[in-house]
Amino acid sequence: MNITDVRIRIVKKEDSKLKAVASITIDNCFVVHDIKVIEGAEGYFIAMPSRKTNDGEYKDIAHPINTETREFIKTEILKAFEEAKRAEA
């Protein structure tokens, strides 16, 4: 699997833990939108696209099946996020 494109939209809300929203393209043929970049107590992390269920819980719509893939996606998105932040400065 190759991530062939990462697009970052910086979120400029004061006092928000949500810092950006990303879209990734996999192998030039599959896109996942609305991956959130969130600032946590131990640094930035990603949250996969989700929807709210009838009982108020959030369930991922799309997500990696294993840790290796999640880490790969996270690394690529956070790298693009840092580049986007530098470009804005």
C-alpha cells in the first residue's frame, strides 16, 4: 500500500484540540476524507472518519485493521501536517 497524496486543511479555531482535517489517497485509486488531526496530552494523533450512532457513540467509518498500517497512515499525515504548518508561518 502506498499513500500517493495527502491533503491537509488547517483548522484555525482558538481553544480547539482539532488542528487539521486530512484526506489521503491510497495507490492513486482510493480516497479517505475527514481524518482529524487532534492535539492530545502526549502530542498529535489522528482520528479516523466516524459517525454518531443512535445511542450517542461514535463508530469509525473507515479504519486500518492493524497497528502497522495505522502507524504508517499516522506518520504520513502528521508529516504533511507539520509541512502545512510551516508553510503557513
